Amino acid sequence: MTEPGEPKEKILLVDDEEAIRQILNKGLAMRGYACDEAEDGEQALKKLAAEPADLVIMDINMPGRPGAPCCRISLASTRRRL
């Protein structure tokens, strides 16, 4: 359980559109969530490998590596750590 004033769960926001990430980040931060951002699937996977998130909100239609394959890779690596 988090202490008062301490951020709630960590959320990784993944979208190729900066404006979308900023809107989500601002709204979630106002509610006490700690947010990190990634602009594409590759960057998201690197961030998740370095520091897992409690929740990932990901655009599934991005250039490069789309969201759905990244979710599968992320879930597979999480299962290995459990």
C-alpha cells in the first residue's frame, strides 16, 4: 500500500503521438500515478526491461513495432521472471 503523497502504481504510456502521451500523463499524474513515456514499441520494451511497470497503456497501431507484438514480447519476458 502506498503512503499519502507517494505515487500510486507506475504506468508506462506508449504512443507515437506526443500529444496523446502528454494528455494521459497529465490526467494520471493528477490522480497520483507515476507515469513514464515511450514513443514506440522498441523504446517501451527497453524501458520495461530496465524497470517493470504495473500497467502499460499502449497504442496498438504505431510505426515500427506495433503494440500487439510488443505486448506478447513483454508478457513472455514477465512470465520468465515470475
